[in-house]
Amino acid sequence: MFAPRTRRASLQIPVAPSSDRQPGQTRPPQRHRRASATLDTYWPRLPDGEYHGIARRWEQGPAPWPARKLRAGETERRHDWHVYFAVEILAGLTPKTRAAIEEHRRRYDKRNPLVFYSCRFEVGEKSGTPFRPKSSTSKLARLLRIVSGTITATEVPYSMVIGWRFRLRLRTSKSDWQGDLKPSQEWYSVIDKILTAYPPGWQLHPEVESVSATMPASRRRAQAGSQPTGPAQGGDGLPSAGSDAEPAALRRHAGGLVELDP
């Protein structure tokens, strides 16, 4: 079998002028010289406190540290992964937080701040198989239980979180994954805890709705649905979500308010 002939021109390696070429170099150094770098969008820094926000998207990735050692009953080492839920901040609950949002919108073309909620899970080091959250009180398990409204063992897609609105608490991330303090210029806000969850279609305070109304019409239409706009009784006879008569482990949104216990 004959292979196609290679054009002679494709075999020639361009060489830099002798004045710029260093001994032993065969490629032009200009290709590797850069006087600037394009940075990715960085996370904003807002005052610590409570805010209202809406989940916009999610992504996942491995943690920078190595896989954990084998624990009792495990057959392979496990690597930590995180799923990050990006939440658009719509409004603050104090004058200081509201002023910070307005300043961010003024500086960044009327765009609302975007922060993230990080949830850890484990993946097999060799098999790549994701394991279910080990604890029912883990951040990921609690969040997926809220948006799915189920108490049974079932698979819940991360996409179910998108469109939910939250009353949340922000804190400032000041340390890197090794525990060292970062320069203050690298500090940013992360979601420390979700305090209240509202299903898609829930009508918030008019002030929050007015901020949400500034988003593109296509995004508003994508969020519009047939969800009820007020608390409702559960179809299975349970009291309304958040009632004192309902155990925390059984709380279901049922189209209404969901309280996350600390």
C-alpha cells in the first residue's frame, strides 16, 4: 500500500532571522513571545450578608488535591469533585448590600453579580464512577432533595436547580485550597449557606422582581412556567412546606416556600 506523497513545502521549518535566533533554535521565537494575557472573568466581591438570587447554570470539575486514602469498606481511592451552581444576585437585604449591587451594575454594564455555590462529591480514581453523597446532610444532597421534592433514593439531575430562587448568605473567600491567605485583590464572595428556597415562578418582593425584570426577555420567558405563585398544601396530605408540624427531613416545596435548617 502506498502512502500519499508529502509536499516538500510542508517539510520546511521556518527559521528566524540570524539576528534574532539563538544557538540551537530552529523556530522563530516571536511565536512564543507575548506582552499580555487574556484573563477569564473573575468572581465579584460583595459585602458579607444576605441576598436574593436565582440559579442560572452549573458546571463541575475535580478538586486540585490528590485522591483520598482508602477508608474502611472502600475498594478504590476516591477523588473529590465539585459541582458549582452559578447564582445571579438580584437584590440585597440591607442598604449596604443593595448599594454594593448597584455599584457592580454601574461598573459592569448593568449586569448583576454572579456568585457560586460549591457542593462536593466523590468520584472513583480509576473507574471514574461518581458516588452518591455519603451523608444526607451534605450540601449537595440537601439541595437536590429540596428541588426534587423527594425523600426516596433516586437520581436527580443538576439541571433541576436552574431557575430556583434563594435567600442566601454570602461570605468572603480569603484562603486558597492549601489554607494560605490570598492577597486581598484575589478575595471574592461565595455562597456560604442557602437559607430559603423558592421554586420557579414564585413571586418575590416587588423590589426583587423589578431587578429581575431588567434581564433579557428571552431569559424571562425561559423561566416562566405554570408554577403556583403562593404556598400550597402538599398533594400527599402533608402540611405546607416549612410548617412546624413537618419534620425537617420530610419538607417538600409543593410549589411553596422551603426552609433549609442550619
